[in-house]
Amino acid sequence: MKRSFYQWLMTQRNPNGHDELANFANNAFFDQAFPKQSEDYHEIAQYLELNGTYLPNMDVFDGAFREYQELNQL
């Protein structure tokens, strides 16, 4: 079964981590309105552009989404 982006992102959480992906995952965990069931790049990107103040830049999301897509193609 294919996981949503959020479900995959939660596997990247690390409360003690300092890399951008771990920070993104840690902050998304506390974002009650994050589109948790979505697998759609554009839906999530639009949400983050409007609400993702915890994301330093969209490059972090773009890289994370690429990783997510690569794993889902296996």
C-alpha cells in the first residue's frame, strides 16, 4: 500500500536531528492542518507556500518529495 507523503515524512523525524529534512518532519508533525492524506506534489506545495512558515525554503520540500517519489517507485 502506498503511503502518503506525510506518512513517509514522519519516518524522517529525529527530535535531536539538525538537518533540514529532520527539522521539516519534526515541524510538520506539530502542524495540525498539514494535508496528511495527500500524495499530490502541487496540493502539498501550495499548502506549504501559504502555511509552512517553519520551512526555511521550498527546496527542502522539493528534495523530500523527490525522495518520497523514488521510494514509491520501487
